[in-house]
Amino acid sequence: MIQNLHVRKKEENRFSLNRRQRKLVTSIVAAIVLLGVVVVGALLDEERIATNLIARNLAPSFDHLFGTDWLGRDMFARTIMGLSLSVKVGLIGAIGSTSIALILGMAAATMGRVADRLISWLIDLFLSVPHLVTLILIAFTLGGGFKGIVIGLVLTHWPSLARVIRAEVMQIRSAEYVQISKQLGKSKGWIAVHHILPHLTPQILIGFMLMFPHVILHESAVTFIGLGLSPHEPAIGIILSESMKYLSAGMWWLAFYPGLCLLMIVQTFDRIGENLRLLLDPSKSND
Amino acid sequence: MPILEVENLSISFNQYTAGLKRKNIQVISSLHVTLEAGEILAVVGASGSGKSLLAHAILGILPDNALVSGTIKYNGELLTPSTQASLRGKEIALIPQSTNYLDPLMRVGNQVRTSVQTGDATLAQRAVFKRLHLQQTVEKMYPFQLSGGMARRALLSTAIVSDAKVIIADEPTPGLDPVVMKEALNNFREFADNGCAVMLITHDIESALMIADKIAVFYAGTTVELAPVEDFTGNGEALRHPYSKALWRALPQNDFTPIPGSQPHPSDLPTGCLFAPRCTMATSACSEEQPDMRNIRNGMVRCMHAT
Amino acid sequence: MRKMLLGKLGIFLLLKGLRMLTLLIAICFISFLLVKNSPIDPIQAYIGADMLKVGPEQREKIAEYWGLDQPVMVQFLNWGSALLAGDLGTSMIFRRPVAEIIGERFVNSLILMVTAWVLSGVIGFVMGVVSAMKKDSWIDRLIKWYCYTLASTPTFWLGLLMLIVFAVWLGWFPIGLGVPAGVLAADVTIADRIEHLILPAITLSIIGVANVALHTRQKLIDVLASDYVLFARARGERGFILFWRHGLRNVALPAITLQFAAFGELFGGAVLAEQIFSYPGLGQATVEAGLRGDVPLLLGLVIFSTFFVFAGNLIADLIYYVVDPRTRESRMI
């Protein structure tokens, strides 16, 4: 008998929601968690991380979930503030880079051959130098600090998304309904607003969400090296680079929890991005 | 006793449609086919009607999201996934339809040799190439270097060297020039005359009529008629199902009258007889229940009005 | 036929070379402009802590010595022509020729990167293959989870964890420096070098595995769903034989090319790992140059790392060009 050939597939029915609905739910929950981190981080005031010389170098406990540092600052509060800062910097970086990708991707697809060649050369240019080295160079040029790191992040994350957008726009432009609109005498602007942008929105959204984790990781890496955010900011990169001095004294919690939380934030963004892709991209409809 | 018997075979797929909904698409429903040793059975139906899946179901190589029900018997024995696995390539061989079925990075000769079950693989491969008029240089080529005719013969040679008892050929004729096609069809006749059973899955009814012994007419995922090839004659009076008759009359050398309407999509099948919406003989009873396959005049038919 | 093949290969290399040349010139020019516009004062960077003792005349002299008093374009041309002659200038912090420092550091980095590259490539490939062959099983889920987690892990944090566990808690490895402090370079044994190499190499490998594994997994899943694998299964092949005959040959090439094309990320990873483990390689030199405003060294490193990335891309292209029969043999007909 071959009735039993594919029993495995039926297991999915154990859950009342199908896989796609589950993905939607987890995405929403993840987004709420992220929003929570940002809001809590913004609400925490400086007092929470004030120097407290009585409570120095404490290992994690119920009073101080992530322990305290050599100045007696609560590591949990510092971590949450750092994450909030990471998300903010990531947001600025990703929005900026997505905008560049959108403009250059559209330009490459619509403004003729020369523009296309030029932009593809520009993309190659950015991909020729190791990403981290480019970031170091830009941060160095701008003298480090918030401005340097943000501009560096904005300027270096767009190439791959620009390629996606270029390909997408080219495909839409050659589609039949756009050709018909053209023959009906619709203007370029009308076609861009009514046909191209609506199709592009999901791609941009997915590209943006998947860019976010990269931006956050690069920010913290450059800050960790010492060329990013200033040491006065409660950034994760700063926390981890400071912790290096105290690791040999056995204060592992200074590095462990902040890094773990950064990982979780990055992964949450990545998960939302991937889920969005699965839900919005029809070519993956059976995954 | 028939060497291969397919009874009540149904295949469906689970697919996500728009947004969050999931749908079950029935591609093949209650299909019956029997195959005798020494004969050629042609399964004839329009393109895109899921005929290839019948071959894949017999071999047990359907994709994971396929749901299968029904029975398949080989030499009177029920097939299970494990017996299917042990029969594939040894007792039952598939001749696929295009070069895409050859590994793009493997030399053609080597691919044919992997099908050899006993004896010296290289010798067997060279003998078959010679028999099929393929030059010896072909064995060193990669699939993308083959012409259409060479690719067909290479695919055919994989079946020949395997010494299988049952050969299932999936659309073996399209794109071939008449000479090569005749040769390919003669090869199948040779198989059958040597005691093999051949199942020819095709949309090309003319070439099927040239060499087949029996014709199974396939419509919307099921067989509507099983008839000896002699019945395809005259005005089609000897045929049993209205669809077979219409198909026969649609041929250029006959009336050349096309059948109005189009085959229903697997996700949108009618409740009763699948052909009812396009049938001139249809009555209200036809759209109530799908008729069973029944024996009439040395053949089988799925129509309550057939005589 | 052979000659024609080589001729075509020559044209291919020439075109690639030209494109790389235009990119390289642009990168030199842009980096030079960027660095020159930095608010970090190169003279101060040169003099360092003695800044207060230096009067304006001395400053001018130093500026003249380095050519810093001339217009930027002239400076660029001077620097560019020296570059063409193979002179990358003199590092301000090490007070030695940049080319010498890069050469020396590159040997160190190369050992680290090659080790990590080979380890991550082989382990990642095997993981990807296992994952795809056992798709949807617990081991596939485990590998996928591992890869997605690793892809979100900050390299430097992983390095810190390794340091905490293996150097601080277990005491198996020294906490820093490429060689033991206070020992002359000539007296450093191979064992010393290996000891300092292990942790950074493992850190880089653990991170590097994710990319190859996920890519190989996806590629093999695509291959397993292809028509030719369906036909192979129809002929009775399955399991390891099926993978050996059809999977491996169709998956290996993309995986190897991917590894070569990832030289840029490898370099970035090395920057972080070397910083954490105080490993005296190119990455650490890059950070030093950036932090302390060593313009000639920073420029030299940007150019060198660009060459490094180019080399990887070129090898990747060449492999496809020479090894894949679809491009190789179609050119022979």
C-alpha cells in the first residue's frame, strides 16, 4: 500500500495555526519586544547608571541581574541603554542606506545605460574594500564619534539592496501592464507612483529589515575598536571594550550579558526580516 | 496477469495560495491503468494534465508534499515505498523527457554506465551507443553539448542498459525530426517485442497510434477510456468515451474539429464527471457523481452513457 | 585548440585586470582625499606626546619634510608616483617603511586567515551537506539554528567569550600578544606562535562556518530537487551514492567560489580577532593606524586589503572559468 507514503506532512495539522500564521504572530511579538527595549532604554535616566562605590564589582544577583562594574554601575541598566542606543543608530543607518539604495537602484534601472554602468561600477567600488576597513577609513576621516560612525554606516550598507531594487524595477518596467500604461500616454511619474512603487514596497521593507542587523553589528564592532561612538555613550561596543581590562580579574559578566543581549536583538531583527520575506515574497510560497 | 496494475490512484498537493491560506490541489484522481508484458500502452492526454506524475508515482519519486492514495501492483504484488525503491532502475526504468534530466557536470558516458546492473558497464554502454548510432566521442561529452536527438538517445540508452522489464517513457517524441522519431518509436516496439512492457506517456496521439497496442485516454487527472488501438478508426464510432471521440475527430487527417472549452484546472474540478461541462451528451445526472470505470466491448470507459 | 583557449583566457584576465585597475585608482584617490580631510592632525600624530615641546617653526619643518605644506593634488601626485615605484611611504607610529610593516604583518595574518579559512570552509561545507541531506530532521534544525545564531553573533564578543573560558578560567592559553612579551623575535618558537594562533583562528572559524554552511545547504537542496536528481533516483540511486555522484560535483564549485569571494569578510573578522587577542597582524595595524592617525600606514592598508579582496574575487572567477565544463568545453568547440 502506498497510503502511508507521506504521513509526516500531516503533522503540521497538530497546530491550529498554519506555518505562515505562526510566522506572522512571532514577527509581531518580536517587534513588540524590540519596541519595548527602545522605550525602556529611553526612559531609563542617567541615575540608574550613576557611580555607586559601595556596590562595585558585584557578580550577577537578584539586585543586579547582570552584576555591576568597577564603578558600581548596574550592568543591566547599562545594557538596556546600550541596546536602545544600538537600535537608534541602526535605525538611522538603515534608513539612510535604504534611501541611497532606493535612489541609486531606481536610477540605474531607469536613467539609461550610462547611469547603469556608473552605478554598477560604484557598487563594485564599495565591495572592493573590506567593509570594516571602509568603515574605519570613513570614521577616521570624520574624526570618529557619532557623526563619523553614522555616516560610515549609511554610506556602506546600500550596495546589495541597490542591486535588488535595480533588478526589480527593470522587471516591473518590462511587464505588460506597464507597457500598456505607457501606450495609454501615462507619464513617467504616474507609472512610478502607481506601478513601480507599490511593487517595490515589500522589497524595500524586507531589505531594510535585513540590513538592520548588519548595521547594528558593524556599529558595535567599530565602536569596540575605538573609532565609533565616544566612550561617554553607554554603547554596547564601549561596554565590551572596557570589559577587556577586567576579564583577567574574572569579571566575566561585564562582557557576557551585554554581548548576549546584542546577539538576541540582532537575531530578532533578522528573524522578523526573514519572516517578512516568506510572507511577502510569492516566489517562496511553499516554503 | 498484467505486469503493472494501477488502481484508484489519486495524487494531491498541499500548496500555499495567496497570503495565509493553504489549499489542497488534486492533480490525479482515481486513475486506472494496466500494463501487460510485450505490449505498448500509450497514455494520451493534453499537455500539463499531470501525466508525468503518474510515472513518478509508479517509481515512488514524487515530491515530499504529495499525498498519494490507491494501489499499485507489480507482478501481482502490492508496491510499498521500500519495494518501489528496490525496483527503480532495475525492474522499472524511466526515460525522461529532456536533457535537464542529465547531470550537467557529469560526462554522458558515465551517466549511462551508472544504470548498468550487471557486467562490464563500459562495454555495455559502448554497445548501446553503437546500436543507437551514437558516436563513441559522445560518451566524453557533457549534456549541454548534446543535440536534441543525441540527448534522447542517451536517455534511451540508460533504459536499455538497465535490462528493466517495464519501461516508462515520458514524452519521448516532441522536438524530434521525423526520421529520428521513427527510429525512437521503433526502439520501443523492439523493447515490447523482446518481452518488455512499455508505457508511453505522450500528448502526441498520432505517434502513439503508430506503435501502441492500447491507448489510455487521460483527461483532467484521470483515465476516461482504455481502448485497443484498432478502435481509433473511421469516425471514431468504435470508441467509448465522448472525449476520446472528440480527440480523434480533432486530428488534422479527420474532421479537424476542435473541442470547445478547455480542460478544468486541478484546483477547480467539477463535482461529477470531469468532462461533463464540455460534453454534448451530458445530462443532469452526469454532474452529480463521477462515474466509475467499467468494462465495455474489450475496453474500459468512465461514462454512464457509453455503449 | 589549446592556444585559442589560452588566448580567450588572456582576454578574460585582461578585461578583469582593467576593471580592477580603474577601481584601484579610484580607491587610491578617494581614500587619499578622505584621509587628507580628516580633522586628525598628521603632525600631531607624528609627534605624539611631545606636542607641547614643539614650536611653530619645527612644525613647519616637519610639514615640509612630509610634504604637507603643498596643495592636496600635488600631494596626491607625489604619493601616487611613489606608490607606482613601490614606495608606500613611512609609517608615522612605527617609524619604518609601510611596505616593510605590511609585509611582516601579512605573514602573521596570513597564517591566521588561512587556518580559519580552511577550517571554516571544510567544516561549513560538511555541515551544509549533512543539513541538506537530512532536511527537516533534528540535525538539520540544529545546524540551521547554529548558523543563524552565529550570523547574528558579534565576532568580538565571541572572541571575548573564548578569552574568558580558555584563557582566564581554564588557563590553557595566554591572554594576549602574538609572542610572549620580553622574548626576542628570534627566540620565538613555532610552538609559541601556534599557541597564540589557536584562539583567534578558532574564533574566526566558528563565525565563518555559518555562511558556507547555509549556502551549501540551500544549493544542495536545490540540486536534490532538480530534474537530474529525480532521474538519478528513478534509476535507483539514493543516500550517499546519490550525493557522491551528483550532489558533490554540483555543490563543491559554488562553495569554493563563495569562500574565495568572502576574503573581504575574512579580513574584517581578522581585524576584530587580532584586536582582541593582541595578535600582531594586519588587522591590528589597521586599528592602530586609524586610532593614532598614521596616514601612510592606513592608506597602505586600504590598498593592500583591496588587493586582497581582488585576489579572492579573481580566483573565484577563474575557478568558474577554468573548472566548470559548461564554460570550459563550450569554448573548445
